[in-house]
Amino acid sequence: MSPPGVEAATAEADRRLARIGAQFALAVIGAVPAWVEHSVLRVLDAFEAAGGTLGSEGGRHGVRARAGQAGEQAAEALREPLQRLLASDVDAQSTTPLVLVRQLVAFPTAVLAGAGVPPVERDRFAEQHFPDDRYGLTPASLAVLGEGPADLALAWGAAKAAAHRARHRRPSSSLDDGP
């Protein structure tokens, strides 16, 4: 049997995690299209600055249009797995939002490859850990999606830690007793 108030605190921590998770999911999904388009244009700018030229498939305008479409497709591909993850029980979460977003690199990669942009040079770590990311697009953090998603990522992480602690806290711990 739990001490008085523990169940209520656990339930409140779970509700807070779910509320922030829903906001976080919407922010990330909403930011993905712009991230995909920006990723494509950043690589394309570097390619063109180095003297590269695009084929005749609509040139830069065509690539930008395909990047916009790819961004929408990426957001839609992310919607269900991200919402499912962020709505799941704290103890059942087996991945992270960042891992899910990293999988979206396939969308801007397809646009760039389709435009004939050659792969970029990457360091050994990137090549070993992200072998399918030929253009160095894998985000190190969710901050690439903007300030709103990044702030919500921090809030969600804190809420997740609080929910986990509320659920698994021992009645008395040496960490709680202080020095």
C-alpha cells in the first residue's frame, strides 16, 4: 500500500506528462516541414556555392517545391509514432522523440539525391552511426526544429523525470536525506 498522497502525486505527474507530451508532439510535427525544406536548401546552397549545377527538373525552384512536399510527407510519417510515444506510459517508452525525428532524414535525402546533389564529406562518427545520412542532416538535438519544440523538449523531459520519480520513489532514500 502506498503512503497517503503518493497515488495522487503519481496521477498528477502522469497527467502533466501527457499534457506536455501532446503539446510537444504538435510543436514537433508542425516544425518538421520547415526543417526538411531548410535542410535541403542548406545543402543545395553549399553545392551551388562550390560550383555545382542542377539538372533541368525545374532547377532550384523545382527542388524547393519537392522539399516542401517532402516536409509535409515527413510530418505525416512522424505524426502517429510520435503521438503514440508521447501518450504512452512513462515505463513503456522505449525510444525518444529525437530518434524518431532522426529517421526523417530520409525525406530531405531523397530530394537531394533526386536533384543530383552528390553526398557530402562526413566524419567517421557520422558515417558509422548514421550510414544512410549522405548529406550530414542528422540532428544532434531537437533544437534544429526551433525554439518552441526545443523548449517543449526540455519541459517534456522534466515532466517525464518527475513522473518516473513519482512512480518509483522509495519511501526513504539516502539521496533525500541530504548531507
